[in-house]
Amino acid sequence: MDPFWHRRDLRVTDNVGLSAAADRGPVVPCFVLDDAVLEHAGPPRVRYLLASLAELRDAYRERGSDLIVGRGDPAEILPRLADAVDADRVVWNRGYSGLARERDARVEESLAAGDGAAAAAPEAIDVETYHDAVLHDPDSIRTNKGDPYSVFTYYWKKWRDREKGAPETTPSEETLCDAETIADVVADVTSDLQSGDATIAAGTLPTITDLGVAEPEADPIPAGTPGARDRLESFLESDIFRYEALRDVPAASVTSELSQDLSFGTIGPREVYAATEDAMARAEAGGADGIVSDLEDADPVSSVTEFRSQLAWREFYLQVLFHNPETVSRNYKTYENSIDWREDPDALAAWKRGETGYPIVDAGMRQLRAEAFMHNRVRMIVASFLTKDLLLDWRAGYAHFREHLRDHDTANDVGGWQWAASTGTDAQPYFRIFNPMTQGERYDPDAEYITTYVPELRGVDPDPIHSWHELDPERREAVAPEYPEPIVDHAQRREEALATFEAARGEAD
């Protein structure tokens, strides 16, 4: 029996490492709640993690097995689990962040040293790891000179032409360790654990309170593979064919909303891509033309391609982080001088509350608080506002997103924030600064999205909402007395942002 260590692959289907382990069988499935990892996860992610683990456990129980759930240091728990089942190896899918790679190296070292052996002479346990999290290994797509890509357009050209693997087979009941044996194993390991901080159980999950994490404000969504598949199926019915035309319109809600599922691995990337192949075949055969008949110049084929490009963006940012793990806290792009970010706690607090007096910004920040989610176009708008209008360090925004997003993904969020701040790879040029009022008028012309999340503006015509920054105080008081005035003047701050970045570039007078 060999343990399979689940991490960001909380599924039994389309799981490369699990499928490989099952070929030898029987597999002992396990997951370790590692406090060193949990401290980087906000309440919405912890709740989604626990719900997804419950679904994963149920999937194993349906197959006559169970999920072993440990809490503590995996470098202590996994060697003892491997020793208890007399394993030849421990199998897992690779992590690519700096934190994941450091943890995995430490676990591998502990297994190699035989730290879990009960006998006087420790026996080394092998490690077998697989590439699973994305369609292409982050070290596999490089420039013709052999360097990692820093420009998405060129990365995308190679990504889209690379062959994609088929979904992996699902382990059968016969290839999994039965529940009774797993219960016996847990009893053995429990008696052997030396640290009072490490625990292990068969299928028993702690509550979010047990983990010392506060209940999030946001409402939960269906978790695990069943929830992910429902979202994918709903997206494929029609929205994928309207994606290119409407993906930037937050009120249209045509995005897949699979981001947390891809982040936690509750659905496999090969399964998602295979679904896009079916959608592409339907689009090319004209089967989706009626879905977009009311949209001018909409093309179902290019819409499916556009959605695929978003999958590629996810992998592009992962390979950037893989080759540059320091960018979690450091700028990717180097300027001649340091960027002179402001220190303004009051402005940062107003941004977090969604009380900046810029309606599309405030709607996005309030959606984040209410749903632990934010539409992608709006994420760019609020990030630009923080870094260019408020001239606050992107790391403050990243930390807030990490705490409140259920779909926080280190590579995506670091990439997105550094793009907005003009400090990242393939970033927004510093002189292209989003006008939050123009963005609101362009992508939410009827203020439908804005008024969904900003109740003070409900019943107000779109025109004064989109010209809120230009209204005099008396007009604002008459139109929406409860909504705040703008905390900054965009035109003025735009000039200050340009001057700040020119000084960083060494171009100031």
C-alpha cells in the first residue's frame, strides 16, 4: 500500500498522480492540514477547502475507501503513515510555488531519512511526484533561446499549439485501500505520533473554528468536484459562446467561475480543456449560432478560443512565479529608483470598505466582501485605482485579496496585481492609467452591476452615477445623500502617478 498525498488536487477524477498510484494499488488517500500553509489562507478559502475535502472524502467512501486527514507538519505525519502501511513510496502531484517546493523538499528529506520508522534501523521511503496542476509543466514552454517567457502573446502562441493530454482515468474501488484497513492504519499512526501538535483521523474533518479561523462574511458556494462540474456544465450551455463579447461586462456574468476549482484542483485541467474541445466542435458546426444571434459581430469559435487564452494566462503566470518565486513580495520589473508609494491608511481603509466615491470601484470591493469573489474586469479596475489613483503599494492590495478571495491563487493574483501596478511581467505600461469613471460607463453603462452592490445608488439614473466625480456637492446630496464624495481627484492623481513613475525611471526633471 502506498499513500497518495492530496494537496491542490482535491479530486479522484483526472488526477495524474492518483491514477499512477492506483495502477499499482491499493492507494491510501491522505491530506494534511498544514498550519504553515493555512496561515496564508483567508477565511473564504479555508471554508472552501474544508467543504471540498468533505466532498473528496465522500467520493472515496462511495468507492469503499476513506480519506485520512492529518493536521500538523507533513514532514512528521507522512513518514509515519508510510511506515504504518509498509509503503515503498509516497506519491503526490508537484507544487510550483516557492512555499510548496520548500515544503515538498523537506517532506522528501524526511522520508529519505526514514523518520517514521518504528524499527531501530530506519528505512528510506521513495517519493514519486507527477505534473498535474496545469496542462503544461511551467518549465516546458520556453523561448527559442531557452529562456522563460515574460510576454504572454508569445507564450500563448506556443501554448495553444502544444498537444494537450487527455483526462486521466478514475481509480476503481479495487485499487483503493478499504475503509476498515484505513481505520486500523489511523489507529497505528495515532499511537506513534510523537508531537502533540500532530493528529490524524479517518475522514473526520475539523470545523473552521477548530482551525482558529473566523467564519467568513461571504456566502458559500457548492464546493468540490460536484460543484465544479455543475459550473462547467452551466458555462458550456451558452456562456462560453458569448464569452468574447461579454466577458468584460460584469453584469452579464458570462464567466465560468471555475477559478477556485482550478486553484484547489477540484476539477482537472485536462477535463476542462476536453470540454472546450467539445464546445469548439459545436461552434465550428454552427450549433451555437443561435445563442449569439442578438450580439453584434459575436463569433462562437473565437469565444471558445478566448476562454482557452484565459486558461493559458493562468499557466503563464504560474511559470513566471515558478522561475521567479521572489515576486510574491518583490517587483518583477526593476526601475532605476524605488517607486515612491504613499502611506495613507485612511485611503486604504476606504478602498477596502468600498467607500471611495468611485462607483465601479466601490461595487467591486463590496462584491468581494459579500461573495469572496470579484469579476475579472473589475479586479483590474480596483487594482489600478489603488496603485495609480491612491498611489498605494500593490502588496497592500494583494494581501487584501489573499485574505478575502475564495479563489485566491498566488501566481494569478501576484501576476494581476503587478500587471496593474506596472511592476510585473508583460505589465500595463505606467502611462496607461484606467479612468474609473470611463471604465464604469463603458462596461456597466446601465449601472446594473454598480447598483447591485452599492445600494445607496439604487434608483439613481446611470448618468449621474457615471459622472459622480463631476457633480457639485449640492447635486450629490440631492441624488444620493448616503453615497460618499470621491476621496481623490482622478485627473490630479493621474498626473501625480505619471510623475512618480517617471521619477522611478530616472526621468524626473
